[in-house]
Amino acid sequence: MKKKQKFKSYILKLLTKKKQNDFNIKLSKKVLMLRYDRIGDMIITTPVFRELKREYPNIEINVLASKTNAIILKNNPYIDNIYHNSKNNLLLDLPALFRLRSQKIDVCFEFDHSVVRHAIIRLIIIKPKKIISVEKQGRYGVSGSSMKIYDHYTDKLKDAHFRDIWLNTLKPFDINPVSNKYDIFLDKEHENRANTYLKKYRSKLLIGINLKGAVKGKKILYQELSEICKGLFEINNNIQIIIIYEPNKSQDVNKEINSMNLDYVSESYRTNSILDASALIKNLDIVISPDTAITHIASAFNKPIISIHENNHDSYNLFAPCSDINRTIFSNSKNSLEGFSVGELLIAARELIRLFKTE
């Protein structure tokens, strides 16, 4: 095992060797952001794009995104070019990576806080003049600081949200961010669809409940959903609860809602994309969710949020909701939402509804 680790350590050191150059990053004309992971990560990174463009309006911002999270960048005025990437298939990604290499990228931002082999390989192929990353944890016996491929490491601020950790990567450009708010730009088509659907509920307090997160174990069970809905109605009988769900779960959700037989609970319209869901969330009054991506969307529109989170405060600090009004209920488990308290959630809901009514 030690021989295997030593071999991996040797290969990693060899791969990350780089001849240093004296290029001044403040003279950059083209930058590239590596962000080919989840939807929530892309949302949290949007302040970086905006703040860089604000300070350097003539810089060209390129993003290497996944096919899943690239949609978050639709209509974003701070992004010049989007390239699609799949971290699980380097062979298929080679044409895009070599196109980026031909662009002669000045600076690349790699946001991962640990050593990631697929990111290193992509950086080697793209060959930017300078690479900025977050301070990294070591791997295979190689410390982050010993990998010469990275030119600038920025501090991974203690107990900070990833939003601010990633904004800190702008420090080598001497940028002090003006705002750390998220950006999501919607089409009129998305806005109109949400407004048409919600028109019949305009006199109601609109509460959206998202049922499931992207990570296994992060979901509200149907029994818990029934308790939550009935409890919310006891707090305020002038509500309409909109159930937000994955499009492929429509049949199951419809069956459960019908079995509850509560006229103040309805399923959302079929959302064909995350921007469809975003337009709906933008028009709700309160959002309840076990999914961090949905809480980030709600945060982008500064919606009051109740998030349900596994009992892992380190993870929570990194991905917490950022709306002005938010509450979080923690489960008993470090890896799932098992054992979260519906009673605590309803206490938080009562508080938010009271705050909402006094605005």
C-alpha cells in the first residue's frame, strides 16, 4: 500500500511541475473558470463572475461547465463563452479542452479545496499562463503547496461560506467585492409560466415545499410532508402549499397529494428546467427545502427559507442559505435527514409567517 501511495505521490508531483513565468495577471484578457460540477456550486460561484467583470469590464470570462449546471449561466451578462465538460469522460472532453488551449487563456480559476486529478489533467491540457485556486488539502502524501502548477493559493477562510471562499480567489486581481449576492437571470417565458400558474393563488400566502435533494438521503418523506402541510395550515389557514418535485416523479407526487386530500396543497406545474423551477421559487413567499441547490435559488431571490440539513455543521457552514430571513432544522444523522423534527420545522415556519405578516 505504501509503495502504491509513493508511486501516486511521484506521478502527482511529476504532473504538477511547471516552469514559472512572470505574467502579470492584472493584464489578463481571457480567464477561464472550472465549474463543471453541481447546480448549487454554479449558483454560489456567480458573484465571482460579476465582481471580476465589474472591476475588469474588458476581460473575457469563459466557463467550463457541466451539461447540468451550464443552464444557470443562461442570460448571464458577465459570461462571454460557455464550454461543456464531463468530468467522468476525459476522452469526450478533449476537443473542448484543446479549443480552450488554442484560446491562450491567461488565468484559470480552479475552485476545489482538495487535490483533484481530473482538474489537474484538464489544467495541463488547457495550459493557462497562471492558475488560481483555493488553499488545498494534500493527497497521496503530497501537500497542496508543493504542487507548482498552481501559481496563487487563496485562503480557505475558517468557518466561511463557499460563496466568500470562492470570492476570495479574486484577491490576486486586488478586487474587493462590492456584493456577494447570487445571480440567476430568467427568460420572460419562465416568468410568464410561473405567473400564469400562480395567478389563482394570489390572495394566498404561497409556501413552496421541495421534496428531495440531489444527494441520496436528503428528502422529505410523504408521511412527514403530510404532517408539515397540516401543521402549516393550523398556523395560517390562508395558505397555498406548492409541492416542488423532480419532473420524473410527477405521477408519484400526484398520487400522494390526492391521498392527503388537502385542498390547500397542490403540485407545481411540470418544471422542464432548473430555470422553470427558479421562476416559480421567485414568486413564492416562503420556501422549505432539504436540497441546497433549491435554497441557493431561493437565496438568489432573497426568499425566506427553512432548510433541512443533515447534522453536519461543517457542511452547513459551507452551503448555508443566504437569504436575509432563513432558518435551518438539523437532523439526527450526519449523512441523511433521518430524524429531523417536524415540530421544530413548524416552530420556524410560525416565526417566518409572523415576520412575513408584519412586513
